[in-house]
Amino acid sequence: IGGHGDVFSIWGATCKPDRPHPTGAARCLPSENRAKGGGEWNHNLIEADQVSATV
């Protein structure tokens, strides 16, 4: 529920998700809900080259 873990582009960049968004939006949704409760931290590893980024 909500936008926990959504990846989206800003400042004129583009995003083409590897799994289509249900509403057609140019954003990538997480494949599973792995959000932690209040007071806990979520960590994501983002690897990028000059063309693409992988979370």
C-alpha cells in the first residue's frame, strides 16, 4: 500500500520499468512488500552505468 519502494525519474530523466506499471505510469514498483516498521531502516543497493540503473 502506498509508494514504498517505487522508483521513478525526475528532472527530465526517463524511466522504463522492467515490469509494466498497472496504470501505465513510468515508474517501477517493487516486486514484493519489504517495507519495515517505524524505527527500522530499509536499504537499497542501486548500481548504475551511463545507460541504466539496477535496484
